[in-house]
Amino acid sequence: MTTNPLRNHANRCNALKSTGPRSVAGKRASSQNSRKHGLNSPLDFESSSEFQTLVNLIAEEGFSACVCADIAAALLNYRRVMDAYYETYISPEPVDEFMHDMDVTASTPIFKELLSSSGSKRQDVRKMATFFAHMQRQERRKGGLVSRRSADTHKLIRYQRNGIARLSRAVRHG
Amino acid sequence: MPVEDKSKSLLPFLSSPKLLPDESEAEFQLGLQSLLSELDNPSPLAVALISQLNESLWWIKRHTKDKELLLHEAMARLLSKGGSYIERYNNREVSAALEHYLDGRADEDEAALIDVILAESKLTLSDLRVRAFKDAAKHIKLVDDLIHRQHQTMRHLQRSIDSVDYKSRLIKRMDLELAALESKQSVQGALTLDDKSS
């Protein structure tokens, strides 16, 4: 828990050695690290077989070829949003059961024992307990599984709104 | 093509229904078929839109269930504190007991546990519900937003279905009028030919 200038310097030097991925495949993989649902990346629906089949089905209703393409693309786009919505709903951020349920006050002797080998002071034990209490508060604030999945799916509302507006516009103005 | 076949032929392109393990596919399909039966010979596009509408209805059901679960979660959290600041009872144990208690299938031990904690906390079940609602208000608001969004989506879909249905009826009517005009013209043509020959 104590800050050591030498240790800090060594950490900085080591960090400079990390230059990230070097191969093309590695760079491609790491470019997707921050990807969450992929709804911001544009998709080329027109080259898919589903698109052509949908266009043919919609064309039976007397829409022009251009409108058919618009409707099919809007429908596939809306499906993409709803599929991401479902995936987000079924895989929320997991609850850290240990952190959620631990009794921080009762764990002080364990912290003491853990820190005793490194010759730490009473102050460090208190700092560790405060840190764990803070982590626990954060974990509990997020709520249970249901709260988490609601919060996660809530982030996709705007994609859903745009998707359905596009579909509705394509159908009604066609 | 019958309505069922139309919906089946479209579903692979619009992804098959994605259900949770405890949900019934038969119930989902029943909802879809009942919506489809509202329209007289729906077009493929109408079928596609109706299947999206059915999915929105399904999401509303899921989110409404979640709202109740959130309330139970908050009630269990309050109960596990037993009126004090820190947790005095095992949250999971209390949560399970409360769920059974509210469903009316709690055994004697579970009912006794809930009654004891309620007495300790000096709360009735309705007080507990009100307090839990207050605690979980932030999360419940999120679920309300999700439900509202599904309602808006349904409104968009409804308007689109109306537009498709109106368009197909208009085309049918114009076809009939055109056919009537053509037959009238052919009759008139035959009459003028008769006049000329006489």
C-alpha cells in the first residue's frame, strides 16, 4: 500500500516496453477490444442473401425496387438492434458475490494477517478495509442481476428508437 | 400461401424467436398466430411487421416481470437488515423465503422467519413494499423506460401495418375498378361493332 518512488519508476520503464500488438491479426483483434454491441458499425445488408429474399417478398406487394430495398435494409437493421438487445439482456455484468456479501468489519483480522508478512502498519490495514468497503458499496449500488440487465439494455434504447423510425419511414413513405 | 407458411418462410430471415429458458415457445407462437388472424390474408411484409409487434409485446411481458423482481429484490434487502443498518440475516435465505411467502407457498419455517423479521423491523408487508419501491425507484424507472420504448415501437409498427394493409386494399380496389372499366369498354366496343354491321 505504501508508495515507493523506485517501484514507480520501474513500473513506468516496464510499461514503455509494452508496444501493443505487432502482427496484422493482433492489431485487428485489439481494434475490437472496446466493441460492446457493434451497433455503431455500418453493415452492408445488400450483399446478404436475406436481403435479396426479403426484397423479392416485398416486391410482391407492388412497391418499387428502390422502396423494397429501403424496407428490407430497415427491417434487417431493426432485427440487428433487437438481436443485440436480447444478447445484452441475457448476459448482464455478473454480480461479484464475494464482494457483495463479504463482511468488511469482520474481515479486518484477515487483512491484518495478509499484511503482516510485508511489515505493514495498522494504518495500512485500515486503508485496505476502507478500499474493500468502497468496492462493496460500488458493487451493491449496481444492484442484483435484474437491475444490471435493465441498466445494460437501457443503453440500447436510442438504437431501437432509430431502427424502428427508419423502418416505419421506409414502409409508410414507400 | 397460408398465413402460417408465410410466417414460417419469413422467420429464418428475421431470426427465429429468442426465448429465455423458462419461457414457452408455444405461448409465443400462439400470440403471433392470434395477431396474424386479425388481418385478412396478410402480405409477407405485414407478416414480418406483425412478428416484430409480437416480439415487442413479449418484451413488455419480460420487463413487467423484471419490475416485480426488482421490487422483491429490494424488499429482501430491507428484510435482511431486520430494521438495523447492517445486514443481520442471510440475504439469499431471506430472498427465497420472501418469494415463497408472497407466492403463498412458504413452509412454516419460511413464514415464521418473514414474520419475525417483519416484527423486528416494525413493518407490515405493505409498508415494506412501499419502502422497497422507494429504494428501488431508480432501477424501476429504467425498466419503465424500457416498457415505454416498447409501447412506442408498437405504435410505429401498428402504423406501418395499417399503411401496408391500406395500400394492398387500395391496389385490390383499383384492380377491380380497372377490370370493371375494361369489361365496360369491351361491351361498348361490341355494341358499336353491332351498330356498324346493322
